[in-house]
Amino acid sequence: MLKASEIKVGDTHSEVLVEDLKRTQIVQYAGASGDYNPLHTDEIFTTKIAGYPTVFAHGMLTMGMTGRMVTNYVGDGTLKKYGVRFTSQVWPGDTLTSVATVTELREEDGESLVDLEIVTTNQDGVAVITGSATAKIAS
Amino acid sequence: MAIDKFLVEASHIMMFARSIGDDNPIYYDEDHKSESGSEGIIAPPTFAQSSAQFDPDYFLRPKTGGVGWFGSGKEPTGLKPSGSGGGGGGGAAAGLHAEQHFEYHLPLKAGDVLSATTKPGNAWEKESKRAGKLKFSESVTEYRNQNGDLVITATGVGVQTERPVDS
């Protein structure tokens, strides 16, 4: 768990989430989450019917991988809120990097909290997820 | 969407954590104790999305035998997507997933039994250069545990696009 005395507004934590995303990982996520939308795993449907160049990752896979960066930073079981917008698609072969930036340290209902701004970008520097999170910290 | 019983199982958490590339022992080792004081197997922050597994009517899962499934077989598609809403606490079922927000009220642990109810939220439209007219719709899912306590509130926003998104 983060300590209020050890962090300040503007601090950042960054991780590479995935290098060269594989279609197999997208299949793994489909199986675990139960979202079998063919857009993510069925190349023929996705190119011939839906009109996309290839299958693409579930937004929730990217949110899940981004959440790993967040919990590695703030600690297990400390999140109060976590929300994102999916701003661009994630394709097989993408390499994603995610950054959390401390935007505020505050007290609410007797708890010490940290607010984070979150951005995950691909190898071209395009944001694929933008969002925020709030976690409990030790005072 | 309504889910009567979402069994939060250790092996499901392990598979989910693997799929997002997370090898944190808090997701598979019941003897692990985190620095934050968390112990026993807990669920990763986005795990509630896999409640789709427990939704009997979830339309992004082929029905037994795959009959009527819109993915490819002999032909590139079995049929047209139905585009009905709901599912997994997300908006994905209404086209593409635009936003997802979670509020955590209590820790989610292996062994918990959740139930979930989903209500529609706001709906709005927007023009975009990359995909034409966008129709957004929100759904709010409340997950309660075996004691009836609220564990997670999930808000999903789905978007129906006029054409495939230019990348």
C-alpha cells in the first residue's frame, strides 16, 4: 500500500503491459471473460463481414492489463474506483505502455486516498485508453 | 441482464489473471499475504466483467452446438448480429465498448457468490469523422454478495457505429 508521506502530486508509475500482442492472448481473454464476440477471435468474420483489417483486442483486455499496472502501483485490494474510455483499437502486434500519474492526495470519510490519471498508449504513441483511478493509501 | 448466481471461483480468477498477463500470487495462492494486508485469493479489478459466463442469455457466447452463432463456419457468418443490449456489465454487446467504470465497495474474494442486476442508463448520439453517427448507451450493473451487500457497481457505455472505425 502506498503511503501518503512517500508520494506527491505529479509522481508517475509506468509499465510495459504487453509487447507484440498475440492473437492467442486475445483468445485467452475471450475464454476467461466469456466474451466470444467473433470480432476478437474470428479472422474470417472480422475481415469479410465486419470490414476490419484483422481481429482486435477486447477493450476489457486492455483495461485488465492496465489495471495490472495500477494494482502493482497502489497495492492489492486498495482500489475504490477505476474507470476508462476506450479511445483507439488495440491490434495483434501492438506494444502497449501504461502510465499512472498522481493528480491528488485527499481524505474522504476518514480514509486517505490517492487519485490517479491513467493513459495507455501503443507503439505509435496513440492513446488506446484514458482514465482514472482512486485507491486507499496509508496516512 | 440479471444473474442469479455468479460463483467467484479460484480457478476462474487464475485463468482471468493469466489472460491479462498478471502473475500476482494474490490471484492464485491462497496462502499469499500482500504488503497491503490483503490475504486469500482476491479478484483482479476488472474480473466482474466475466459475470457474462453466468448470464444464461449472454448473446456473445455461442449456444450449445453453435446453432445460430454469427461467427464463421462454412460461410463467413452464420447470421447477422442481433445487437441486443446488456451483458457482462458492459456496453460491448451494443456494438463496441466505449467506456467502463467500476466502483469497489467491498473486496471481491474467491468463494463469494454474487448476484447482478443491470439497468439502462443514459443514451446519447454524436457525429464522428472516423465512424459516422455514433449511438451511445449506458448500462449500470450492481453486484451483491451472498449477504446482500453491494460489492461492485459497474457502468458500461456501448457505442453503435454507422460504419467500421477507421484506424
